[in-house]
Amino acid sequence: MVQEPAFPRRIAAASYFFLILLGIFFYVARGILYDTWNLFDPENVGVYALTIITVGFGVTGYLLYRKPAKEST
């Protein structure tokens, strides 16, 4: 099996991990700034949508591009 270079995989994994952190930071910062944590408030739907999308893409991408497990032969 051909070995894939590790450097591009690390860059991709790091950028997806950054998406996870960005989504969490956005949610917490907006909650602190506007002092609202009510999940059922219709005004907050956009915040939750953006948070779920960024964290979801971050988790999915990180799981796909993380360092693969070593194969035992």
C-alpha cells in the first residue's frame, strides 16, 4: 500500500479541529455577550444552526483526517 504524506493530513485535521473550537467559541461568546442561554427562544435559532453546522463539519472532518490507526501485520 502506498504511504500518503502526513503533512497535508495534519493540516486538514488541524483546520477541522479549529472549526470545532470556532463553533464552541461562537456559541459561548454570543451567550456571554447577549446574556441569553434559552434554548427555546426563537431569536436564537440562527446561533444554534451555525454552531451545529460548524461543530458538525469539524467533528466529521476531524474523524476523517485524523492520524489513522497502525495496522498490525
